[in-house]
Amino acid sequence: MSDSINFDNSYLELPGRFYSKLAPTPVAGPGPIRVNRALAEQLDLDAAWLSSEQGTEMLAGNRLPDGAEPIATVYAGHQFGGWVPQLGDGRAILLGEVIGRDGQRYDIQLKGSGPTPYSRGGDGRAPLGPVLREYIVSEAMSALGIPTTRSLAAVTSGEPVYRQAAEPGAVLTRVARSHIRIGTFQYFLARQDIEALRLLVDYVVRRHYPAAAEAEIPAQEMLDAVVTGQARLMAQWQLVGFIHGVMNTDNMLLSGETIDYGPCAFMDHFDPSTVFSSIDRQGRYAYGNQPGTAHWNLARLAQTLLPVMHADEEQALVMAQESLDAFPDRFQQAYRDGMARKLGLNSLQADHDELVSEWLELMARESTDFTLAFRRLADLALPGPGPDVAGLFEFSEAFSPWLERWRQCIEADPQSLAERRGRMYEANPVFIPRNHLVAGAIDAAVSEGDFEPFHRLVDRLEQPHDYDPQQEDFARPPRKDEIVTTTFCGT
Ligand code: AMP
Ligand code: MG
């Protein structure tokens, strides 16, 4: 049993104006909810100790492990397009960094750990519901192969948190490749602190893009790599129907991981204008707007790099513009590659464009379940009745001409039928964190203290591609009375 974590902290090597040193504020009565054993192992942490009473106290912020040098980091950001000159970790504390078994550096952060100098009047706490949502959805994203921050553990605080009403409080332990956001760069540009920007570029290059250090202008190379990472990430979000909900510049990481699971949700029936977030009244961050928003956010990042890239502003602008302009093509390429896999094709040729656009139009017109429609196609890749989700999902008659065309396309595409179906199953999950399931799991925990639905859902979502007819309830779309139309940020 160990009370120490093998921390190897590097962010503290940056000057004091990047963070505030402070410890989490203890809570009244820490209680265990879940420890992510597989992740603990990857990080070389003792899962048994994390699950113990002492471990639970540590995860609640009541006990600092040896070697922790806790800090809250500062940043700024554009929230729904409006500039906020100072944000920062208002309810999160970075305990420190560890090196995982993969040799990568990871931040270990407590979220909901009490007020900090960046709380701006907030209580620094997190209600149980949003903590469970973040745990479920971030781990589901990881199982889907999408870059994301992870959830190492969730604990209850034994204290109420006051929002619209009193709710039980909780603390999430979040793990990330780093927590450096576009907003971290914006904070220093807004203060014309060019030295800090240089240090931050050096740091990000060393930590995430070491190859860029060899480039003539590392900042340009870093920007280019971040653009590529975000283009791919957006393609992955679109291909599974994930809607982030709060794509502010302070919620976009330089590492290319998805972060901040506030009012996020997965789309059930396909509709590009889908919005769930109760705070996104204009639909700024609707499903169909996500790639464009990422591009806009990257332009904010590029602005902060101009003074670092070149002494001559014109020259710097040309460099930054070149990387930014590559975003749409890189997104399209990643999206098309992914769509080809989802449709069972080796690659999308120009003459497949209509096939894709008609498929999406049909789904939108028929309000078709996005996830199950692709899964059903995989069944139909072999002649005869499909063995998979046939009982859960049948296409309407409106799809017949399209299905005929699709069959012709796959027949012309060189793959064996069995191989194609196997690949399509891999590209098309059947279990996603459907909103009504997430809401149900949260509701049981918050109103009845019953965490079983939460555990079952997290377990099920670990294998998103392996359909099990015994677990149909995790795969089926919501019935009318189960549809969740809004999600709350819960801050
Ligand atoms: P978010 O919407 O979660 O990205 O948070 C935006 C900003 O508000 C960040 O600086 C958070 O740290 C801060 N914040 C959110 N909730 C709280 C809270 N309950 N107490 C203090 N700060 C908060
Ligand atoms: Mg945030």
C-alpha cells in the first residue's frame, strides 16, 4: 500500500504567473464511487490503494499524496464568442504529473476540489450528476478510440452543492496528456506577455510535439500539428454523432484531446442542427457547426502565435494563415476516410459523394437513428437476414433505392464480404452513451443513491462494438417518453 504517487512535475518549471499554488479544500465526508482500474494500471498507480479509505480521502482532496505540488492554472478564453480575459481552474487542482507505462506524461487533476483564485465567485465544487456524466462519456469516448481526457475516479464529497436546488457533491479525478488550452495562450497574448508565450510554445513543443523542436520555426510547426489534430478530432466526433456543447477556446486542448464534458451528448436520430446544451440558445455549437467552430478557435490560437513566429508581422501572418487554411481539407480527408470505413468502402471516390450526401439527407428526412443505421448496413453487407440489430432497427421503404445503389458500390469495391462486414462492425459502434441512459444512471444515483445503473453503463460502454442481444436496452434508441432534449452544464 502506498501513500505516494511517483510525481514528475514539469508545469511548475514555468514562472509563477502561469498558476497559483494551493491545495484542495477538504470535504466533509468522502465516499468511494468508482476507481478506473485499467487506467490506474496504465499510470502505474495502485488501484487497490485508490479504492481504500485513504485513497478515497486523497481522491476527495482531503489528503495530499507525497510528492504532490498542487496548483490551479490560469487561462482566458472566448465563451460563446465573447472574450473573457481571465478564467483559470476555478474548481480544479492539478495534483501533479506522472509518467505512464507508455512513457507518456499525464496530468492528474481533481475537479470539484474547492475554490481557487480563479473561481470568480463560484463555489469551486461539482454536483454528482455532472461528475457521473463526465465519467461515463469520457470513458465511452476513449473506448471508441477518440482522443480524450480520462476519468480515473469519482468520489462523493458528503456535502451538498447548491445550484437550482441542493444536490449531492462529488469530485472527479481527471487525467489528461496536459490541460493546456487555446485559452492559456490567449491569456498571455491579452497581457502582451510575449516572453510567457515563448515559454509556453517551448513547453508544448517539448511535451506534445517534440519533432517541431527541429523545425526552423517551432511555433509554426506546433500550430500545424495542432490544426491536424483538431481536424482529425472533429472528424471523429462527427462520425459518432458526438456533440460537445461548449466549444469555447478554454475548452480546447493543445494536446488534441476532447475535454470538458459539460452539457455534451450523443445524437440519437440524425439532424445536423441538433443542440442539447441548455446554455447554447443560439445553436452556436450545434452538431453541424462543430468543425467550423474548431477552425475559428484555431484562428484564435494562431493569433497568439504571431509575435512568436516572426519579427515581421506580415510574414508571421502568412505562415499562420497557411496552417489555418489547411484545416478544411484535413478535416474533409479524415471525415471521408472515416465515412468510407463506416459505409464498408476502402475509400471514398468522387463518384461516391452523392451516395454519402443522399444517405445523410435520407437519415435527416426520416429522423433515422444515426448509430443503428450504420450498424444495420453492416448486417446488410452480407446477403440474407442480418444477425445483429435487425430486431432493433429496420430501414423504412424510403431507403430502398439508396440501399440498392450502396450494394452496387460495395460490390465494385474489392473486399471479401465477410471482411467488409467485420470492418464495418469495427467502424460502427452499437453501444454509445445515449442521453436517456446517461440521464437514467445519473437520476438513480442522485435521487436514490443507487449507483448500479451507473456502473452497468460504464461497464457496457467499454466494448462499444460488441453487440450482445441480451443487452438490447443499452443499444436501442429512446422511446418518445425517454427522449432528453436538453442537458445542463451543471457548474
Ligand atoms: P466550464 O464551463 O466548465 O468550461 O467552466 C468555465 C470556467 O468557469 C472555468 O474557468 C471554470 O473553472 C469556472 N467554473 C465552472 N464552474 C465553477 C464553479 N462551480 N466554481 C468555480 N469556478 C467554476
Ligand atoms: Mg472548461
